[in-house]
Amino acid sequence: MRDCIYTLNTNKDTLDGEPARKETMRRLAHDGPKCEFWLSRHDRMEPGDRLWFFFSRPESAVAVTTSVRT
């Protein structure tokens, strides 16, 4: 198992039509539908790898982690 980090830009990224914020990511992780992401490193990821969604602004924090599935 490998760890992969996806850094979200709160000024550019949206999630389910909403600005990418920690609160939005947490809500989607718990209550929302399954999300699919097209990641630039998808060809290096394998099922079971852990994906960390990281915010660098306004404060650095990990919003949620998940496992990669195909």
C-alpha cells in the first residue's frame, strides 16, 4: 500500500458544485454520493493505496483520507 496526496486549491477546485473546503469534503465523505476523481497520477495508483486530500490554505490540514478503487 502506498500513500498519495491530492492537494485541493480552495480558489480553483470545486466538489459536487461547491467550493473545495474542508467542510465540503468531510460532508461528502460521510453523507454524499461516491465521488470519482481523475488524478494525474492515476496510472501509478493501485487499488488499496491510501489517498489523502490535503488543503494548504488558509491553514494546512488533511480533510479526509480514502482508499483507491478501480
